[in-house]
Amino acid sequence: MTMSTDQNVTLSFTVNRKALLDRLSNVMRAISNQVTIPILTGIQIKVTERGVTLTGSDSNITIESFIPNEIDGEWLVTVEREGAIVIDARFFNEIIRKLPTDDVTIRVENNVKTIIRSGRSEFELIGSNAEEYPILPQLEDETQFELPAPLLKSMIQETGFAVSQQETRPVLTGVHWHIQQDQLYCVATDSHRLARRIAEVPNVSTPFNVVIPGKSLDELNKILSDKDDEISVTLTDQQVMFKTDYVTFYSRLLEGSYPDTSSLIPERGETIIRVKGKSLLQAIDRASLLAREQRNNIVHFETSNETITITSNSPEIGRVEEIVEAETLEGEGLSISFSAKYMMDALKAIDSEEIDILFTGAMRPFILTAAESDAVLQLILPVRTY
């Protein structure tokens, strides 16, 4: 094996394979074959004296992940020569996953010839000039605040599922974030249901009103750690950036005005039920076994005294009936039908043993909240069955 002279080497470093794989798993979430700019099918590798930065993008989201030379005294990277290269993401990812040892040396010769060595394995890929890779946005004149990672994850999980999956109204495929009196409101709706989460964000002086794509938040949620780290959030008119110690996540914002949904949320109801959330979820799940055969997955919900009866009928298959005891039941008796899937999604999003359900009529939207707090609110439109 002949070694090239140092004059031909434009990048060279050795990296811990496990650390590289960990950062690669983040960056690969931004890689898509459905891109209009061919170089975006690759990962940009940029090496400085501080460590290695990996970047992936599909134009809508960009993920940048950093591997420092060491963390807590543990060696991760040795830099022999600083530089940058773009390598085909799919092949690079598969190669790194299958290398035999924990030490990986990556060396670029003559700007594009990329040699990957580990143990007695050697691969050679033809890369692309990193100068052709799109420059990351510089976020200026921004609004900036911090959120604990577990809170940000829960906000995404409690709202993101309710975004529209239809592109007919693109703005509804995102989650609406806006500030009102030191409170961050996150709202998602697909016109049939609505999910809202309110969180305290003190000391945010600049009001903002943005719509973040649901797909972007879903990918961000998969990257965020469960550890109690602070996530820096930076907003501009067109971009949002989430930054942790080693990962920076950029997303384009959706254009258009989000509809005012506040008027949909009833303040008081004719019937208010408090119920064990887990019991109701399990009952609706069982009732939906027959309802799944129907196009709309509808179940029927009826109250009498402090008892809830949940039924589902399928003419071809049969009928199911579930009885759930309410903890408390105030107001008039009620008979209403709704999507079992929407109700189960809403119940799963509320992390509370007891759930309050507020009804305003058989054909009016109803809301679900935790018994002790309305920080998480779910709204569902009923379904006419006659």
C-alpha cells in the first residue's frame, strides 16, 4: 500500500467509532434522496482543532452535530490536518456501522479522494468539494430563550400528533408557537381536533408568532435527550434553531397566518366528567377493536348517573359494550359519538391519573385536561352518526 505525500492530504483525523455513530444517527435524520440540490445527499464533515462537525440537510431541516476532541477526559478525536469534505451519506453511514474496530481514520487526498480505515479494513470514496455545500443560516435580530429538554420533548409529544397530514392547508401541518404574557402557547389542529400546551417562559421580552413544521418537531424529538439539559431556542422570521451542547437543529418556518383557535375552546360545560384516564383509554381501545373496521373508527359514549357506557357497532362483525365508572359527574346526561383514535391520542397526551372532560352538547367540541392542571388541553369534534 503506497502512502501519498503530505502535500496531497487535505484532511486527516482519527475518531472514536461509537462517538461518530452517535452523531451520525442525528445527522442522518436530515438526509433525504428527494432533494433538488444533489450535494445534499451527502454529509459535510468539517474538521478543526476543536473536533469534528457533521452536517446534514434537506433544505427544510438542517442538523449539525459536533464531536469534541474529548469529553470528561475520554478521547474522541485526534486531528492531524484540518479541512472539510462532503461524502455520500448512505454509503458513509453503512461503512461506519460495519467497521471492525473502535478507531476510525479518515483521510482526504487531493480534495476528494476519501480513505476510511479501521483495523485491516479500508474503503475509498470519492467525495465532493465542501465549498459547494450550502452555508448555514446566520440567525440575527432574533428572539432567544431556553427550555429544559424534558419540557420541550413533552410539548412536542402533547401537540405534534394533532397536525394536519393534508397539504391542502400547509400552515396546519405545523405547530403554532406564540408568546402571551410570559407564556408559550403551542397549538396544533387538523380541523377535527386540537392540542394545546402552555409553558412558562419568563423574561422573553419580544413577542413572536411562528409555525414550526410538525415533521421538523418530530425529528427534533427523536434527537433530544431525556436528561435535564437546557435547550437554547432562537427564532427569526423564517428559521428556528434549537441548540444543545453538541447538536444544532435548524428548521424552516411555515408561511401563512395560523387560524385563531382560541374561540373554539369552551370555558364552561353542560356536563363535566372526572374519570381515571387509564381506565377510559383501555375501554375505548377495546371498543375500537370493532370500530376499526369502519371508515371513521367511531365509538359511542353515553352517561347515566356516574356511569359511562362506551359502545361500538359493526353490522358485519358485531357489537361491543364497555362500562367505566366516573369519579365525579356533574350536569346533564349526555350521548355523543367520536373518533376512537382521536380520543386515545388525546388521553395518551395527558400525563395524569385523573382526566376532566368538559362537554357542551352532543354536536359541540369537547375538551380534555388533567384534573389538576389545564397546561395540556385536548379538543375533539364529535361525529354525527345519524
